[in-house]
Amino acid sequence: MRCSIVGVGKNGKIYLLTEESPSWFNIPSSFEDTNFLYADLYKNSIWAICSNGSVWLYVRRSDENLKVQHSTFENQRWRPLSGYSSNLFYRDRPSWSDESGRKLQPLDSFKLPSDSWEWEGPWFLDSAINGLPAGMHNWVYASEFKSNNYTSESRWYSKVRRRKWLRNQVFTAYGRWIRFTDIDSVCFLSIDFGKVHVITRDGKLFSRKGILHHNPEGFMWELVDAPLLNSISFAAFNDIWALAQNGTCLLYHDSEWTTIDNDMRWFSISAGRQIVWALKIDHSVYFRPGISSDWIEMIGEMRDLVIGPADQVWAIGLYDRHLYWRSGVNQNDRSGRTWVKVACDKLDLRSVGVSECVLDPLELPVTWRPRRNYTFKMPATLKRLLLNRLIARNRKEEPANQSEFVPEECVVNAMHLRKEEIELLHLGSWKRSCSLHLFQHHLEITWDTNNKFSMNYKDIAFMYKEPLSLLVFVKEDGADVRINFMGQQRTRDDVLEELNQKVFSSSTAEGSGDKLWLIDELGNIYTSYSDQGKWFPIKGNLQSIAAACKEVVWGLGNDGCCWIYCENEENEQTNSRIFQYSLIQRFPFGTQFEPVYPLIGNTVENISLPGLNWNWSAITFERNDNRYSKRANIKEKATPWSRLEATFQIRCLSLKMVTADKIAVWVDVYKRQVYFREGVTKTNPGGSDWRSIECDRSIVSLSLGGAEPRFVLWAVCEDGSCLIRYGIRLNSLHGNSWDCVPTPDNGVNLVSVHVANNCEVWAIDSNQLLWRKDKVTTFCFDGDGWVKVNKCVKSVCISSTKFYSITSENKKDSKEDVLHYKNGFEGDLLKGRLSHISCISSVDDSG
């Protein structure tokens, strides 16, 4: 549903426009009397209101069933004469209760929330409770119900026992409209920051409670204490803009409602994170940069106007009823440049909803852009004039270096930045007011009068960006050079692009040894060979990578999207991640914020992202610990990553090459559901179909190991426990059963696992401690016990000859991550802010 717009036509029907096509797709309705007025998107659902005041919901069909699992505990106490019985003591918990024992929960107390749900099957027993395998008839035993030391078998001191019952309910109302019967006479709909609000014809404001991914309908309407309203729009920091029933503008700020410009009457209003747009009753357009600013009249007359989640402004033309987009809206220019007519099929629109449309602030998707039929070629005389002016400027600024200046290098091969724009950190000291020159075969930095530093491009092994506009060079001898561009991200990005061409264009990405994939804390991607010593940047931004062979490499974004590496393709790749920063000072000393790496700044307004291709998406405030969470999106063009279409968000994945042309792929999708990808080969790296594998746990890490003929899949669950998937063979790569494995010690919560070809198991816990499973063989997958190996470990991977790990080293003034390898000896490959390492496994190696 990303970059999707829902529109209501003049005929009262609902249409959907996606970035894949310029055509509006009609959302069918089996009810002939539905004349829709407003509609908007929330994740995979469409909310709408009809002219008769009714509220409707349409949940789009997906490949997976929406499932909710209910649980209850059966409790019994041992009696001397009758044995274990449901006849408990007066102060005991009920015989059927929740896990805490405070709530009575018999099996017949669980009801379906609406007709849109069905039971998947009868109640069944859980084979493990909180990571502890259950005993006979799935009971676990303890001395008291409140005990933390339950056992799988009855002991001499066991006085109570319990077992866990489970039942799944599935959503069945996909692809049809659902009418809400608990509210009517609705005239306005608003979806902002993940909340659905409606306004009734008598001006009352209601909020829908309980809307979650596993409950798209919510469970009740709640009346909100507010004046009588006609429309409403929610902004950042709990501010609310609204229109009263007489057309005046209202603002809810600092816990009170105030009237804005009482003498003006408005038709509609829409607020973003930092901007407000509105239409007067004559349909003229007005813009307001903030609360303390005044209204500014803009060009154009519109029928409707809405703001998307990234402050993108959309409107419907007053006369042609066509869809328009405001180009150029960003943090530096909040009013944008001009109205652009979206190149989509002609549809007379009544209203549009854009709550699930996140775009590049500078341009529309290719399928929505207006067609242009002209080209421009610079005349030779103008090109020569510009070159002469560039030569004259260089002589004026650098008279001492005139003899070294070559026009061709200036235009084609060199980039020159004036003095006082660069700072250099070399050999432990900063050099101020430096000048950077890029030449054909080397870079040169000068400062003061006679001081100079040079570096050949062939000596550069690794480069990456840091949040304070720092470009870092890591040389083959281990020394590094840091260049500060004084906060100018655009200059930094231009120099980095030029350097990438010079450093890596003359080198080959092929090498010997293990093929390595590396991701830093910003999501930037690099690749190398273990014996090569030079890291090549790969365009794109990911959270993790899983590689089976050179032809089959999968990447996972922070937003749960999966990407396939296609070396010779150029695709647009996106990612979304959450940045956090804490409130560290309040009034009367002013408000300051302490951002978490990689953000910089000390107020909400001036906190900036690590690059120009990032943009803010949403912001929330957690009152308990004064922690802000702000989501940002990145869009990279011409990348070798192709998106794998899936209707679910992927949480973790594992790839393994099991034969010369057969790859096993496992993924987890956040909802106690594991999938196996069928048909993955070297010639078809994306595979063909998803096969659902039942699992009663929520998994955070997967790893497939072993070698022919026996393979094993290890999984780490959300609660820190471990599972093993047995029965994985060449003719049955999806296996047949799950089994629980004890964790290292009490209180140790594992977060990731990696299995080698010889079935050796390595795991990392929540405290970044590295553990190894002892006495694991191809005939005893679960081994004997756990052995603590190392601390401060962030990521590991194992090839046939080497063990790679990323460890954290906290220095006095900074934090640094080190990429180690081990093969009879130990060494360091790289230092920097690193996050994830992956290497290609081989089908013929035994590990």
C-alpha cells in the first residue's frame, strides 16, 4: 500500500491509485445504495463514509490470513486423597485464568469480536510454556502458582500444576465492505498519525479505539471532549487544527482550544508536521508555516486539499476535478514551488485520502510524472564561457597553484572546494581552514601556507559517512583520515560520489577468499573479499543481508520489505527506520534534546538526518521516559536491489545453498507465522511461491545450517527462547516439527543465532554476550549445554574457513566497532560504526 492514494469519484464510487500504474482502480461494492463522500487509507484498509452518514471499512485481500491467538491457563492443586484437582484453595487463583492468575478466563468466555472473524479450530494445548517444554499431557509443576521455577515433571515438593490452552481466530472479511452499526450520522473522516476520527452531523468528535494490525476494525467508538466541529486535522506535538461549525479556525495547543483569525471563514483545513494549508469558502488556497505565523495566500483555486504523512500537499482542482501535487515542499521550503498535475487517468474527483502516500519531496513517481517532449543541449560557446570563468575564479582564489591547474582536470577529473570549508583530522590532530583538491590519481588537502597532505586513491580501502558530515577514509595500513565539511551535507555527498568513481572505477570487485557483505549503523552497504582488503560501496540502504551464493543475495529493510540483489539492474530502493532522541532539559532553562546516533541537533526543529536522501515521516512522544521517536524514509535511485513483492512484513530471514542449484529460504513475518520460499535457484533468485509453516511463537532470528543429507533450522523467539526445526531433507526442505531447546542460563534472553555447515551453533544475547552450543553434531543437533565465548558482540557469520564477528569497543570519547576474523589466528579487518556482517556459505564445505 506504499505510495497509494484513495479517491472518491463524483459518482460516489471509490478508486485506488498506486505508484505502479497511472490508472485508477475501482474498489467494488456489492451495496447499490452506497454513495461515498470521503475515504482514506490506513495500512491495508480503506475507511469511508457514505452520504447517509454510515461508516464503512474495506480490508484488502492478502496472501496471509490475519490471525489472533488467545490463551488461557488451566490450574490444578494436589489433594492428598484425590490427587490433582480443579478444586482449589480459597486464596488460590481460579481454575481457569490468565497467566497472572488475576483474571477468570474459562474457555467459553472467549467470543469473536464481530461477524468478520471465525475460529480456525478448537482449543489445543501448548507444548512449551515460557520456553519450558511441557511434561506429560502438557502440564508443568511447581510448589506454588506464583513460583518462577516450574518443572516439566512432578517433583516431591510439587503442589500445583498448570497447562496452557490456545485457540486461533482468523479474519475472513477480506475484499468486502463492512458497515459499522454502532455509529451513524457521520459527515467527516480523518486519519492522522495512525488514529481514525469521525465527526457527526451534530458536531461531536469520536475516536476509534483498538485499531491494530491484528484488529483492523478496532473495538469501540469513544467520544472526545472537544467543541462542536465541522472538520479536524491532527498535527505534530499533540496540536490539533479544526474548523467550527460556523467556519472559524480553531487550534488546540497547550491543552486548550483557541480561535485563530475570528473574522475569516474557511471551507477545509489540513495540517502536517510543520505546515498548515487551508481553503477559504471561495476555494482560494492559504498556507501557514506554523502556529505563530500568519496566513499567506497562494496561487490556485482548489475543491479539496489534504496533507500526507511527509508534509506532501495534494489538492483537487476546482474546475477540472483533477489531482494536483505541490512540488518542492521540504524542510527548507515549506510552501513548495508550484502545483503539478498528476499524470493519471481522468477522473472527476470528489475527495482524496493520502494517509498512506509517502513520496520523494522533489519528484513524483515515474508513472505519475507529466510527459515532457523537449531536450536541451548546451551550446559550445556557452560551455567555453563557463570554462573560462571557472579558470579565472581558480586563479583568483589560488594564485600560488596556477601552474598545477589544468582546465580538463577542473571540469572532468577534479573538484575544488574553497578554503575555510574543510577540516582535517590526521595523526590525532585537527587541521582547520583546509582546502580539498581531487585530481586524476590522488587527493590533496592543504592548510596554512606550506602544509600539504596527499593520498593516492589506490591506498583507500574503505569510506563511509558519519552524522557530523564526516567522511572517513580507512587505509590499508590501518590509519584513517577524517574530513569535516562543516555540516554541508550536499557538498559531502557530491565529494563522496566523485571519490567513489575515482577509487573504485579502476579496481575490480572480484577477489579471492570469502565473499563478505557489510552494513554500517546508517544502513549503507559494502562488499569485499576476505583476502582483498578493499571495500566496495553498494547503492542502497538495508538492515541486514543473507547470502547463499554470488547469484542469490537477499536484503531486509528496517520497514520489513525484502530486496533481491540484481547486479546489472538499476532500480529504486527505499527503506524506513526510526530514530530516537531524549528530552534532557525543560523549562525554565529552555528545552534541549539529546539525539541518539546518527542524529545531530538539540531541538526538535533543527535535528537533521544523516543525508539529503533522507526525509522525516512521522513523530510520536512517549511521556513515560521523555523519549521521542521519529520515523525517517530514504530513497535511493539506480540501485541493484529489486523489491520482492509480499503482502507481509518480514522480520528475519535465512538463506542456505543446499545443492548446486537449490537454495532454501526461511523468513518470519511478525505474527507467529514462518514462511518457506519455494523455487529459489541461481537463475531465479526471487523464487516462486510462499509456503506457510505453522509456529506458535514469535521469532526474531532464523539460521539454517548443516550439510547434505541432514539440515537443521534454529530459531530465537521474542521471549529469548530457542526452537529447532527437525526433518529438513533435500526432498522436504520445509521440515516436519518444532522442538524447544533450553537457553544458556536463567535470565539470558537470546536475540540472534547462527548455524554453521557442521551444525555448530553460535548465539548472541540481549547483553551482547556471545554463546556457543556445546557438543553439537550432525546426529545431536541440540547439543549438551552453552559456553560463554565473548562479550560486546553485535553480529557474527561463519564461512568454511573463518569466523567473522563485529564487536563494540567503547573508547573515552567515541564508540567504535571492529570486524574480526578467526582462522587459527585472530586479526582485524575493519574499524568503524558497523552493524551487520554476512558471508556466502558453500554447499561443498563441512564447516
